[in-house]
Amino acid sequence: MTLNELIIYLDAHAGFDLLDGMPEDTLERARRGTHRHAIAGEIIAALGTLDAAGTGQGEVERSAAVKVLSPLRLKYMADDAPVAGFRMVEKIITTIDEAFNEEALGKRG
């Protein structure tokens, strides 16, 4: 699955408005820190590091996608961090698993 496909899936299934325009626009805004939702922007920017070309067309692996969000998970586990951030990161991680499960099942037929 490409990064753009993953972002579209997350937007549609996680219950958060992650897209800020088209997937490519969303990635760019997240990287610049201008995404309309700060926490979503952090998540997208972290996932964006998995695509070396920066186009969103790079293939992403499940384990890498979850691992790249680990620092954000720890950040939002802190006592002074907003609970909404932790819930969002946790839901995104769960939804990443769902995306890759669906992809694997789709390939089996």
C-alpha cells in the first residue's frame, strides 16, 4: 500500500479528518507544520518520513508505519499531554492494522 492510499484509508476509517486537501497537499502541509489540525499534522508528518521521495507514492509497510508513530505515542502518554492526542494516535495505530489486514485479505480473494 502506498502512503497516499494509507492516508486516504485512515481519513475514511479512523474517525478523524486527516486530509487537508488531496493526499499530496496533506503531506506537504503536515511537513510544513501548517496542517489544519496540529495533532493530525504530526501523525501525517511522521508517516511521511516513510516515503523518501516525498510524493506519497512510496510503498509503506505495516510495522514501519506503527513504529514511526511510537515517539508520538510516548509524547501523548505524558501526564501534561492532551488526552485527545493519545486517543488519536492509538486509534490511528489500530486503523493502520485494519488497513493492512483488509489489503492482505483482498489479495487472497
